[in-house]
Amino acid sequence: MAESILVVEDSDAIRLPLVYLLQQEGYDVSQAADGPEALLRFGSSEPDLVLLDLMLPGLSGIEVCKAIRQKSEIPIIMLTAKDTESDIIAGLEAGADDYMTKPYSSGELKARIRAVLRRKHGENREQDVITAGNIVIDIDRHVVTVDGEPVTMPLKEFELLSYLSENAGRVLTRGQLIDRVWGESYFGDTKTLDVHIKRVRAKIEPDPNNPSRLVTIRGLGYKLND
């Protein structure tokens, strides 16, 4: 059964060639040209991945992303012509797993999609359950509990915490984290990692502003204390 992708883009000149490209790659593609239509299509098609433009009529990409995150943890890649740090961070903090700035190459986009879908379906899985202190991660069920309470985590947050938990007590460099979670072919910058670290801390730390579990090792990377 073909994997499905919802393409949300208001420009016909961008959306239609992108839909054709993905169909040629064998994906089952649905499409929407504005925010409200995107939510309708999402509800009816239940895609495996969403490619979401930031600037949309009706509802912005940020609003659409937040609405999807209220009901689903499927991967979302934000597509944006805006490359300012504040715009990128706003998209990531709304729940996007990754972003690409326009214009982007079709080869890079296809590589990002393949990497995200591989991880979504659990390839390269090493353990079924990971425990690090008060954190328990059930890989098969995609469930995280902290102090016995379930915590909702979209795919990239889940993968990031899983990798940190597998290596609890060890310092992982920024490069190691990006390679493992976003793939060795990742072309973006490190702002994506920074925002996801912030979001994970908000869910596992008693005081996210003064982290004691997921700590920064200056000049090196991050460590999850077990």
C-alpha cells in the first residue's frame, strides 16, 4: 500500500508540480490550497506525512500545524519562503518536525521525506522499551511516560528523546543528534535541534528553564542524566 502525503500549498505553480513529482515517486498524494481545506483533507485522508506551506489563506500554516498536533503526531515538514530565525522557530514550536526554505531541490525534498517515513515506520529500531530514570519509552506503541504519566510527543521529539535515553549519562554531540534523528543527508542548520531540545525539556523537566535532566554540555552537545 502506497504511503500517503498531504501537500498544502496555495500556489498552483508550486503545488501541482510537487504533487506530480510525489506521485511519480509512488506516493498517494492529496492536496489543499488553503488552511481550512488542509484540515478537511487531513481528517479525510489520514496521511503518513504533511508538507505544509507557512503562508496560507484562511488559516496560516502555523495554525494548521497546531490544529493537526492536537489530534495527531504524524510528521510535518514545513515549507516556507521565509527563512528568518523567528519564522523558522515559530513553525517548529507549533509542532513541525522539520522545515525547508524555498526554493528547494527536488532531490533534497525526496531525501527528507524518505528519511522521515523510514523513521515513522520504525526502521533501525534497536529496543522495544527504553528506561532512563523516571522516563519510560515504549518504541512499538510510540508511548512516553514521565513519572508514570503519558506525555504526547511528535515523531522527531520522540526520536530525539529515545536516542538520548538509549545513551543516558553520555554526552552526545550536536552532530550525532542531527545525524541520528534527521539523517546524515540533513541540509538544515542547528536551530531545528535547539527548538526540539526546548520542546522535549518542557515535557520531561520539573523546571524547563533550569534543566536538570536534559543538560547542555557547553561546546560539546547534550546529555540526559539518568
